[in-house]
Amino acid sequence: MAESFRSVLFLCVANSARSQMAEGLARDLFGDRVTVQSAGSQPSRVNPYAIAAMAELDIDLSTHSSKSVDTIDPKGVDLVITLCAEEVCPVFLGGAERLHWPLPDPDRKHEDLSDAERLKHFRVTRDAIRGRLETLAAARLG
């Protein structure tokens, strides 16, 4: 069985949706047992649909900001989880264990979607991340 971890870093490109939702969900699920961070290779802003989808679970991302992977100290990270699917995930230097959870970008920028349709994609991604985090917590945090 894999070892437990004390800190986790979620990575995607913009640090606007998947990694932000993962950070919020992990903080909620892991509590003070694990230090949780997220970052991206091309940080932008936290997507309003990610904020809305998480608010449905009473998790507030409105005070979060997108961060560059370059600002994260590798010595403070035990586990890196990349969430990119169709794009190239950021590189994170250091000896941390790595997991890859390829999830499509829920924003679907190139599709003509209504607000309700777009939010639905964020909910699907949020719920997929939550399921994986619950499995990870059960296996590795006891």
C-alpha cells in the first residue's frame, strides 16, 4: 500500500477550475491532516463557474487566486496530482510522488454553451474530483 501524505499540490495549466476545485474539496475533506495547494503553469483567474459549482457544496473559492507553479516550494510537497487531459500539464520539480487524473477542461471554451450547460460540466468535474479524493483519503489517510 502507498504511504500516507502530509501535503498535496494539484496542478493544471491555468489554475482556474480543476485544480482550484480540487484544492477546495481536499481542504474540506482532509481538514488539517494535509496541507493543500494548487497551481498552474499559466495562472489566470479562478473561473466563476468553478466558484458557483463549489458554492453548491458550501465551499467558498471566491477568495482563491490562481498561482504559478514556480511559486511552490518543492520541499513542502509530498504528493503532486495533475488534472490535465487535453493540454500539457505543468512540470513540477522535486521528488514528490505523482498521480495523474486526466479530466477534461470543464469550461469548454470553444463550445457555444448556455450558462446552465457550462455549469453542468463543472459539476461533473467537481463530482469526479470529489470521488477520487474520497478514494485517496480512504486508502492513504485511514
